[in-house]
Amino acid sequence: MNTTIGAADETRLRQDLAAAYRLAARFGWDDTLYTHFSVRLPSRDGHERFLLNPFGLMFDEVRASDLIVVDMQGHIVQGDAKLNPAGFTIHSAVHMAREDAHCVIHTHTLAGMAVAACERGLLQLNQISAEFYEGVGYHAYEGVATNLEERRRIQAALGDKAALILRHHGLLSVGPAVADAFYVMYYLNRACEIQLACAQLAALHSSAGAVTEIPPAVSEHVRQQLLRAQHERPLIWAAWLRQLDRSDASYKN
């Protein structure tokens, strides 16, 4: 891994991560002060570090300068703020295990937590969920994630995948950049929203008939098609940033 980073590079990482918090608030993904998004900074003197939101700020308040720097032992090495131990446990687990997981996003959305409580997890109900065919890990619920021993099990459950469903808890996504991890979370959560809507429709309107799933061979075909379109993710991220800038660019401060 590259161990050097310029001031302009760190500023960009901070602004991208702060933008992710602001966008999440717009999309209704926030949970008061809870859940976290993190970005790995290049190591310094052999020590891994990552940016994390300070405990106490709402998502729509986060600015680039507010983000704190935390090491893998849970120590704040830059910034004057509190740290949520559960956030540290989950995010450090992923950053430690995955060299490519430069950004980690964790949410407690209604749809995500509903699907996380379903025995079969994410179903193949639509084109969006097909992108995650055989691409989602599952981690059993162990309580509030304050036990550092849980990190090994989170790592094993995620494996080499870009998405993880934390049973009875929420969703997690990873990526080589904020743009990638945010894209994965956006569409993973959208797939969960559609699944929840299908369940509600089937329960309320029997005339709609049974909910049907996409055949495995078709899901795999669609997954491969969408994987070939990954180069479009930075374009989507840039469009989201323009939306933010038109209404409130204070996340950059």
C-alpha cells in the first residue's frame, strides 16, 4: 500500500466521506447518532488509520473537518471528539481483513433491518437484487458490537464480497473508494426496499398473487452484466455530489 498522502488527497477523502454522510441523511439512512462510514488513510510508520465520524454529530451536520482519525486499536490519533466503540469494532474488522476495502459503510435502515431479520435474507426479486446474486455475506447477530473477538467472525462472513447483511442489525458495504461503497449501499438498500414492498403488497392484496423469484441462471447473467458496468460508478457519484453542491456545499468545510 502507498504510505504517503498529500494534503490535497486527504482533503478529497474527507470531503467524499462527509458527502456520503450528507447524502445518507437525504436518503433517510441515518439513525440519530448511530452507524458509521469510514475511509482508510495510508498507513503511517506501519500503523493503519482511518477516518470516522465523531460520536455526537447527526449525519446532516458532518463536515470534512469534523472527521476524526482512528487507529486499529481504537485510539483517536487526530481530532477532539468521542468514538463509538461498536462502530470501531465493525469498521476495523473490515479494514484489517480487506486491503481493497478503503471505504466501509454501515446502515440501520428500515428496509435493511427488515431483510436482515428474514430467514432467507435478500431474495432475487428484481434486477437490482440480481446485482447481489451470490454476492452478499451474512453475519449472525451477537449483540452490540463491542467485543473485539467478533471481528474475526465479521471478516469470515464478509469474505471477498462487497456487501454484508448483519443479521437483526443492518447492512454493510465496502469498496475501493467512497463512490463504490456508496453505490453498493444505495442499491443494496433499494433491493431491500423492493423486497419489503413486495411482502407488504402480497400481504395486503391477495389478488396480486405470489411473489416470484428470478431463476438462478438469469440472476447470474444479470450480475455479470452489471459487473461490467462498474466504470459508471464514478459518474453516479459525481452526479450525487452536484446535487449536494446545488443545495448545501458546507460538507466540504
